[in-house]
Amino acid sequence: MTKKEKQIEFKDKLLKGLEKMYTNLIEYKRQKNSVLVVMKGDKIVKIKP
């Protein structure tokens, strides 16, 4: 496996992990009925999940 292939594999694993973490975060916020704070452009926005 070349260095480039290892980097692509690592990137794919990292993105899958981030997606899973994001879905778990949304589910946790729904269970706790708390707001989700995100940044849109220059502003901080609070969202009810």
C-alpha cells in the first residue's frame, strides 16, 4: 500500500467517524431536550434539534 493510498484510507475512516459522532450528538441533544449551538458565517446560532 502506497503512502497516497494510506492517506486516502485514513481520510475515509476519519470522515466516517465524524459523521457517526455528529449523528450521535444530534440524538443526545434530542434526548436531553437541549439546544444545539452552531456557527453560521460570523454568527452563533442556537437550534432546537
